[in-house]
Amino acid sequence: MNTVTLPAELRQRIGEARRQNYSVGFVPTMGYLHSGHLRLVQQAGEENDLVVVSIYVNPTQFGPQEDFARYPRDLDTDRRLAEEAGVGLLFLPDTATIYPAGPDGQQVWIDPGAMAQCLCGASRPGHFRGVATVVAKLFHLVQPDRAYFGAKDGQQATIITRMVADLAFPIEIRVAPTVREKDGLALSSRNVYLTPDQRHEAVALSQVLNLAKAYLTAGGRNARELEKVARDHLTRAAPLGRIDYVTAVDLVTLQPAPDEIDRDIMLALAVYFGRTRLIDNRVVRFTPSGLEFQ
Ligand code: AMP
């Protein structure tokens, strides 16, 4: 595995790969790698000749009261895990590369519009502007054929997919399934913040997704009732948690699903345990052969 920091080194390595006609798969991360990230790396390796992973904790996607400074970091372990997973090129840009004028000096942003203002965007103003902007920069630097995102961050995956379509990036976005702990909790770098009691209750998030599947499979189609089923379960099973949102949204626009669900939706939820905010979601598609749950 090669490790690069500067754009010129990156260009050189990518250029070598291109001269050998290698396809390039890219996995952007903020590090503190876990099996969820490695699932993306694995898929990228199956579909491309060279896998590039970036690690960059992007300051502009954190609000002033959020955990940028204390976001978990462990570069030595990340390097080892990346190497073992078959990453060919590890890109560790510094802030001078990503924000030449400094994070506060950035003038031109990518604004994902209404898709960025709902769900996580409502409680994290500016978050998806920061995400879309840094991902666009990384795409320009790496110039991959395909880029890999986790379904766990469903709003992010939808926004990036839309950005690539709306701005004509020549990149295919691939969304990989959420990797979970044995009890169902979605893996997240932030799970390390949870106390044992919070960790115990956090399983309620994935239980809600199973209840949603049961509700829809039994023929339920009322979006507001579905949200109530989900909310009631969280209130009962996770009294230490504080619900940020539980919303059934149109999968394409991310706006609230109509009362009578008649299209592909995502049931998305976010719950605070102390200052730690956990998210999860379930995508439900209407296919000719019936409902498909992801
Ligand atoms: P992060 O380092 O948290 O920015 O995540 C980097 C990428 O890994 C994003 O595309 C995430 O959606 C994805 N990811 C994070 N956790 C998981 C998970 N449990 N399963 C699948 N993908 C994940």
C-alpha cells in the first residue's frame, strides 16, 4: 500500500494506475476505520483494479458545538486495517490541500438545497454543504471511476448521488449495505462514545427498522402511523435516548413521504444519547415483485 499526502504525489500514483488501464474505486472516510468502512473497501476491490481510501476529518461538516476536536482518530490502526483490506493507495490530505484559504476562507460551496435542510440537516445546519463540498474536492483530486458510500448515512448517499448527477461528475456512485453489530446496532466510529447503558439501549434503533418492515409487510401504508410505531418503540426501549427525528421520506427528494406510502421511501431516524447522536435508516422499494427492504 502506498501512502500519499500531497496532490502531486496522488496524481502521480493515479497516473501510473491509469497508464496500466486500471480502474479506480474510491472510498472517502474520516478514519477510525471499522468493518463498515472495510465493507466499502471490499466492494471497491471487487469492482476495481485499484482501491483508493482517503482519511480526512473535514472541519466544515461539523457545527461549532459538535465533536470535531474530539472525533476519534487512530492513524496507525487505520493504516494497518487499510493495508490488510487490500487498499492500494491511502490518501491523507492535510487541511492546506483541502482548504487552500483555510476552512473559514472557503468562498465557493456546493449547496445541496432542500435535501440538505431536512433530517440530519435540520439539526446540523451546514453539515451537508460541508460534506458535498469536501467530497467534490476529493473527487477532483482522485478522479475515480466509482466511489463507495455506506447506506447507513442514507441522506449523505442520496445527496452525493444527486450531486454527481446534477453536476455531471463522471463517477458512478455505489451504495453498500450497512454493517451491524451482532445485536443490530449499525457500526459507527461514534459508538465508542456510548456508556454501557446507552450502548445497551442503542439496539432500539435497529429494532425500529425491523418493526417498520413488519408494519409494511403486514400491509400498513400510512407514513405517519409508521413513524408513530417507530417513535413509540424508541420511547419505550431507549429511555436514555432523546429522539431527534423519526421520519419516512421520499427516497429521491428526501421530503416527507405522502400520508399514503405509494413510492420508494426511507425511514430515517436519529437519536441522541447524551451528546452522541446515532442514526440509522431502512430503505423500502416498491418493485414489480413486491416490497424490497434494504
Ligand atoms: P465516515 O468515516 O463516518 O465518514 O464514513 C465513511 C463511509 O463509511 C461513509 O460512506 C459511511 O456511510 C460509511 N459507513 C460508516 N459506517 C458504516 C456502516 N456501519 N456500514 C456501512 N458503511 C458505513
